[in-house]
Amino acid sequence: MNDSNATALQSVQGRDFSHFDDIRIQVQAWRTQSGTQVRFVRRPELPMVDLMLYFNAGTALDGDTSGVAALTLHMLDKGTTALDATQYASQIERLGAQVKTSIRLEHSSVSLRCLTAEQVLDPAIELFTSLVASPAFASAELAKMKGQLLPYQASRHTTPQLRTRLEANRYLFAGHPYGNPLGTTPEGIETTTVDQLVAFHRRAYSANNLCVAMVGDLTREQAEAIVQRITQALPQGWAAAQLPEVPQVASKTIHVELAGASNAMVLAIPMSVRPDDPDYPALVLASEVLGAGVDSRLLRELRLKRGLTYGASSRLTPHEAGGLLNIEWEIASAYITASQSLVAELLETFIAQGPTAAELELARNQLAGRFMSAVAGNQTLAALLAGAARHGQPANHTNLYIEQLQAVTPEAVRAVLQTRLEWSRRVFVSVGPTADQRPLPDLPSTDQ
């Protein structure tokens, strides 16, 4: 073990993750008659509840109407059939409740945090239910939202790191619903109508297209009543169809010219591993070894040894029909080609050899530490539960996670890298200014 590995391991050895057995999460799970999956954890320590709704209503469902999924979600809190946007916001604020919305490629989420005192909880649930089930989709509010969304989406195209991901998806998923991860085009935003939002909501915000997670100071009976109240108000009986298989494309290198001081870089590698796959924990650990923490392979090679970048990371984006392992870094424009070769060589070595036992132990401890922090918070636990339900993971996933990490061996990581990553279909994307290319600088001398 080298000195840096030893130091990093010592920093996490003080944690005793066997104590996780003492805080096992008692997850209650059921499915309603309308088809909604529910995960509930009772935590009476604080008089609050966190409620998370995950609809299978992400931007991949846009179809031929680019922007309809994003606009539908963003319009939910812009008034209901009973209250206009100002009245709705005022009543939520008066209750001290928090409502948040978010949209991703495969799902949209709507969350509520509020006190569980009856005088707060009941009207908060009433307002929240009307938000998801009876949005007004007022024409004037839609015009305002379009005016906000257009410049926001334009700014994302000029953000180098986001642009690398966009271009990687466009190429690897050409012609597939995953091909536009931002989910909108200016033309789509401008042309989407109220009728299209109403039609999308009637389908995608169905009770049968929903996973619910709830954490807080409620009894099982109260939780069931809240879920029943929400799901009965929603449209019924529709569920998103299975997505088509992703296209098979050859490896490619792409450059997008964009003004700036450096280039944002991504190496995107297709993978065929979903979170409910037994191989997934090994891939999570592989990504951790590659690009999480100051002692990751990417940071050691690109920053500590060579001083080429401030940051380099690895991130998994698992999807139903096929996801990506993204390696991301920033580099001076003169080293685009040389850094691509360096990262490719690093990956090829890692795929061939796998991690060391020391790297794997460090990665396990880092992941376990973050996971234990997440399950300790009600909001973060609710998000974990909703995500697990959406991905088809079992109700006791939170109690199995650390055990699954502990069971992964270096050989298992090497095997998943060699069999589940599609290295031959990798794509390199650089976004930034072009420059004459130079070889990497020599490594600093270690002579004393």
C-alpha cells in the first residue's frame, strides 16, 4: 500500500460501520389498489414529515413534443383549479410548508416537507394534492414560464460541463428518448400548448405511474390515509411503456468549439447495469475508486502527479434502457488530445487489472459514510426510498446496501468492468476553444 492510500484509510478507520446494524431502517412497503408503490419509515423524533413523489414523467417521455415534460412539471405550482399562483404560494408559506419540484431524464419529483400538527398537516396535504392532481395550466402563467425556461435552457448549452454530457448523449443515444438529456429545445418550448400539458399530465401523472416515499412522525394508518388521499385525486390507469433498446454506435471523438479559458472533457462509456442488478454495487465501487476523493486514480494521475487540473471525477448515470459511466475533467486546451490518451490508458489498465484491496476498502468506507449520513436525514432518506422503489430495489435495500458493498471483491469489480462496460462504444467529448496540441509535460522529478 502506498503512503497516500495508507493515510486515506487511516482517516476512515475510526468509523465502525458494524453499528449500522443498530440503526436498521424499518421500511414498510405496500402497493395501493391504483398501482402506486409506497415506502414508509416512521420517525417520531421530530414533528415533521417528508413526502416524496416520483412520477415516471421525465424528459424521455417528451416524444415528438420537446419540452412538454419539463413545462408540465414547472407549471404544477403555478396555480390550481381552485387557487391562482399567488394565492397558492401564500397559503403554502402561511403553513410553513416547503414544496420542491425536479425533473430528470426518467422521472419528475414533487416533494412536501411540513409539520405533522393536525392544523398544519391536513391543509398542507390538501394543497399538495391539488398541486399534483389539479394544476390550472393557465395560459398567462405558461407564457411567463416559457419566458423563464428559454434563457435557462440556452445557458445550459453554453455551460461547458453540461454541454459535454449533452453531446455524449446525443451521439450515443441518437434517435432514442435519451438522446436529449436536457429534455427541451427552443422550438419545443415555444410551441407547446396548454392542451398538450393537460394531455401529458392526464397520462404521466397517473397513480399507476408513481412511487411514493414518506418519512416522519406519522403512524402507518396516517401514512396510508395520506397516500390514498393523493392517489385517488390523480388520473388513473396509465403507465409509461418500456423504452426501446439503445442504438449501437461506434466509438467517436467529438469537439465543440466554445469560447473559454480551458476545455471541459468527458469520456462516456455505455453500460448495461441497472441499480437492481446484482452487479451494480461492484460498478458503484469501481466508479468510487476511479473518481471520488483526493486519492482516486483520476486525481492522483491528473492532479497530484501532473498538476493538469483542479478536479476530475467519475459518475454513474444508470437508466432503464442503458446508462453511462462518465469520466469528467477540465484541461488546458493544448492538452485535449494528450489528456484523452492518458485517461483512456488509465481506464484500460483499470479494466484489465481492477482495483487493489486497499483502494476497494477506502471506497467502501467512503460510500458507507455518505450512505449513513443520507439515511440519518429524513429528506435524504425519503429520496433514497423513492429512488429504490423506482429502480425496483427491495424495500430492505437500505439495510442490505453496506453488506452488499462489503461482499464485493477486487475480482468482482474487474469482472463487472470487463463484462458490463461497453468500452468499444466509448465517446470522448471536449467543449472549449481549440489550440495547437502538445504532449503532456514531463512528470516532476522525484530526485532529492
